[in-house]
Amino acid sequence: MILGCHLSISGGLDQAVARAEELKINALQIFSHNARSWKMGPLSADDAKKFLERRKRAHVEYAVIHTIYLINLASPDPKNFKLSVQALTDEVQRAGELNIPHVNTHIGAHIGQGVEKGLERIVEALDSVLASPQAKSAPTVKILLENSAGEGTELGASFAELGMVLHNIKDKNRVGVCIDTCHAFCAGYDLTTPRALDKTLSELERTVGLERVELIHLNDSKFPLGSRRDRHEHIGQGHIGLEGFRLVVNHPALREKPFILETPKDDDSSDPTNVARVRSLRYDGRT
Ligand code: MN
Ligand code: MN
Ligand code: ZN
């Protein structure tokens, strides 16, 4: 199975690969720079080279960049909108330079403009990112839109909203979807029984298309179904529970997709524990 964690790049991008090797995982997710700052600066050639070399030696099959949380592709504020488009564009360029196939992003919040206007802004933002010379020079990089928990005016809590964005952008081949289990559950999509999961996935198929789901974020939820509160919990210790994750990681429509954990990091044992727990849930033992 393709399974990894969100890993720190402290000490350099190549250190994320080192951390993946230590955890014996074959996938990783990173922020490409300080996630609390708009300032990105160009990727240093040395940093990129070290990352690529380290990855060549490691058994990391899958990597994804997660954008910073400041990005709001639906922002009604022109300055913030522009910064968001620029930041996503820069991340796509970086992914190209690092030979990383996916840039995963939250789509944003409408902040009072209303859902329809917010979704229009997101389409406008993605069209402009994908028309940029940077995106053209990284033609193999795809942007993944992550479903949200629906806190406040966050968009993309419903699969239908993600579907609307997908259907309205110009360059459809360059955008896919990431489903976060905690966010889906908090947005009201049950995953905890075979029937509930099938119902959730048929809604996903109808609105987005399962083949457009290119990444799964595996997170348990501190809060119950439909709570619209985004707080991640260790696998099996939240309201989704071990049985829910057993269904998710074995479902024929999901099992071949990459799984990335964004579970809490209380101490050094957190990631190994969550990784081992997920692996133990696979039926065929093909870990
Ligand atoms: Mn996310
Ligand atoms: Mn996530
Ligand atoms: Zn979350």
C-alpha cells in the first residue's frame, strides 16, 4: 500500500525524505517552506538537488506538496486573492522542480460573498494559475483540491461544490481531488459502516468521479459526524474509529490510492504508531 505522513522539512527538504526512510514509509507530504508565511523566495538549486538525490536513493514512491493555510482562492479581497494565486502558482513551479506530481490545497472560504460567488472566484483563481508560464513549464504537476470540514464559510465541504469547480475550470486534466476522512466525516459524510461508506462514495462518484480522487488524507476526528469542526485525532481514537478506517483502506475504490496521515504529533511515537495501525488494518497483509 502507498502510505505516508506529513513530514517536517526542518534541516532542509531532503530531511523530509530522511524522516520517511526512518519511518519506513513509501510516501510523504511536505510544506515546501514556512507554512505561516507568504514569503517563499525561490527554491535554492542546492536544496532541490539534495532532495532529488536523497529521494533517488530512498523508497519513496509518492510525494505531495501541501500549500500554506493562508491561501484563500475564494477571497473577496483583491490583495489576498492575488497573493493566493501567486502562492499556488509558486508551489506548482516548485513541485515541477522537485519532481513532485501533486500540489494539494484547501480551496478557501467565501467570507460572506455567498457560495456561488466564492466558487466562481476559485475557478477564476485556478484558471489563472494554470495559464501562468510557471504552470506551463511544469506540465506534469496536478493541483488537488481538498474537501473541507465546513468550518465557518469554508467551501468544498460538500462533494458537489468540489464537482462544480472541477466542471467549470478550463484545464480539467490538471486538477484532481483529495479526500480528507476527518473533513468528510465532520461535513456529514459517514464512513463508519459498509453501507454508509458506499453511500458516501456513490455521492463522490456522482459529483466528482472516483477516478479524479488522487489522494486520501487519513485522519480520525475528535468531533462527531456532521460537527463541522476540523480537529484531527489519532487513527482509531476518534469518532471514525478503527472499523471506519478498516473499511476505508480496504475499499476497492480507494485501496490503490496514496494515503497520507496528518494525525497529531504528540511525541516521536505518534507517527510510527499511526502508520502501524493503518497497516494492521489491511486485509491482505500486503503492506
Ligand atoms: Mn489539508
Ligand atoms: Mn487534510
Ligand atoms: Zn483538517
